[in-house]
Amino acid sequence: MNGPGIQLTLAPELRVFAPPSRRAERVATSTDGASSIGHVVESAGVPLTEVGRLLVDGREVPVSYVPRDGESVEVLGVSRPQQITGAPLRFLLDVHLGTLARRLRLLGVDAAYENEDIGDPALATRSAAEQRVLLSRDRGLLRRREIFAGAYVYSDNPDEQLRDVLSRFTPALAPWSRCTACNGPLRGADKASVGERLEHGTHRSYDVFAQCADCERVYWRGAHHARLERIVDEAVAEFGGVGTP
């Protein structure tokens, strides 16, 4: 771009998206005189899903605004908690976020996920069709115009990923109410009704069970329950919810 020159300031949390050479507080940026401020921001490496308010010389403008020579542009991050309008809050996670999907489901959050990579176009189409917030660490995927809404997952650590999503969207928590395998609803099940699905040792040692209404997977307080309880209790203590049963 060799047109008008602007001064571009990215919020500190957004500078991670810019090349190292462009992470200063104010960066001189050339435009073509016709592109919108949204295009300029994306050209700087920042997905629009991560952008909150856009200020030009201190006044708020829409992403369609075309910046003029000499203007100062300030790009602010998304305000937290972020409100998603137009549909109930539910998520769609890309193939690289399987652990996060299972933890969200553990907390009763509606989190769709495919074990196989169905491709960016299919993910974007599903986000739009089901009105789900698309969670991804792929900036290119989040730039697809057809997605309903999206959010970049900043960390590759599952604990940090979970805290990030919960603090950003503050979904209602209902622990132990969803199947961690398929996202379906769980219901209480008596031992007689699920007995044929249990190994002998499990049948003998446990009396309380739950079963997925969709995939019919059976759950009980097994060897991993203490670890799962820790995840649930920490999330509930910090972000609210009904707690453990």
C-alpha cells in the first residue's frame, strides 16, 4: 500500500498478531486510500473477531470506515465479558481443540466438535448454519466472512484455554450434564438398565450412573473422577455455576 499514511495503535493484547517489527505502541502504516479500516487491521495480522472499538482521532468508527491521510487509528480489544446476540450462546471448536471441547462439555457448555478435520469451509458453514461461536487458533479460519461469530484461543495450554473462554463469554455452567464424547445431554440411569454395558468390576463397585441420551455412553465416578472434579470445582469457584453433585 502506497497511499495515505496513518498512525496505527494496537491494544497491547492484540500486538501478538502483528509481526515483531510492528509491535510498537504506534506504527506508521500506509494504506491504498480505498480500503476500509477493517481491511487495514486484518492486513496488520489482527482477526476482526478480536477487535472491539475502533477509534479514529478519538472518535469511534465502524469497520467500513476508510481512513484518511494523517489520521491516528486506535484498535481496541474485545470487551469482556463479550455479549453474543442473535442466538443462544454455544460453541464450535476446530479439530485442534479437542481437550478444550471435552472440558467445556464437562461444565455443561454446549460445545460441538468433530474428531476429524472437516476443513475450514465446512466449519465456517456449520458456524453460520447453527449460529455457533467458532473457537480456533487459526487466524485464517477466523477471517472467513460466513462464520456466525468467532474467537481466537490465545494459549495452547488446556487450563489457560478454558479460563480464557469462560472469562471472555461467561457461559452458564451446569457441570456433569453433558456427554464429553458427543455433547449430548446426560440423564440418570439405574444399574439394571446399563448393566450390560459395564465390565464386571465396574458393575460390582459402583451404584450411581448417568447415560447420554444421544450416544448412550455410560458414566460413573471412576478412577479419573477426582481429576475431573478439580477442573469443575476450580471453574465453578471462579466463574460460577451449580457446582458438583
